[in-house]
Amino acid sequence: MTITIIALLALIMSCAAVVLALTIRKDLEKADAQQSVYAEELGQQVIDTAEQLRQQIADMTEQSRVLNEGFVDKFEGFKDDIESLKSDIENLIEDSKEGVELAEELSDDELYESAKEAVIAAGKASTSFIQRKLGVGYSRAAQLMDKLEDERIIGPANGSKPREVVGES
């Protein structure tokens, strides 16, 4: 009898385990079904969104193409005008370069003559002297000193002392 009760209890427990397993399985199947529905809805939303994006991109591409065609058409109309303006600008630049060169040459001659007269009158020559007398910067005064030396108006440099005037040509 004790064995029968134990066997009966074991049988009841195994039936309870089977019922519990079936209940769990049923709940899992129900959860899987809900998840499948949710996943299907989510997948459909992704597909719909992707389709909307594709359509928007196609619309934007078409708008861009139309704008580009309009721009190209307008640009072609102005192409000759642009080339003409480019040529005019190049000519103006060339003319202004020639004008600047001529002005520099004339200015060089005037400054050189002024520098020459000033150092001959003073009997000495230095870069700072030319800067003060002519109101030019160091670089320009140094260039004039070099030219005066090349023309043999002044002698070579002698340290920091003023140069001697050696010629009056």
C-alpha cells in the first residue's frame, strides 16, 4: 500500500509535470505568435519607410536633373559673353602690367637722379641718408645705393661708415 501511494503520487506528479509543460509550451507558442505578428508589422513598416525614401530620392533626383538642365541651358547662353569678358580682363591685366612697369621705370629714373644729386651735394652716401632725404623705405634706399655704386658714383661699403662720393657723372 505504501508503494501504491508512492507510485500514485509519482504518477500524479508526472501528470502535473506534463500539464505544466503543455501549459508552458502553449504560452510560448502564443508569445511566439504575438512576436511573429509584431515582427511582421515591424517588417512591413520598414518596407513602407524604405519605399517612401526611395520615392523621395527619385523625386529629388528628378528635380535636380531639371535644375541642372536649366542651369546648363542658361550657362550655354552666357558662354560667349563669359569668354569675351575673360579676354577683356586678360587684356586689361596685361595693359596694367605694362603701365606699372613704365611707371616704375620713370619713378626709378626720378629717384635715382634725386639720390645722385643728394649724395653729390652732401659728399657722403648711406642708406639711412637716402631714406631721410627721399622719404623711401630701407629696401628702396638700398637698391638706389647699389645702383649708385654700379654707376661708380659712390665707393664700396666701408663697414657702418658712410660711403665716399667718387664720381659725378
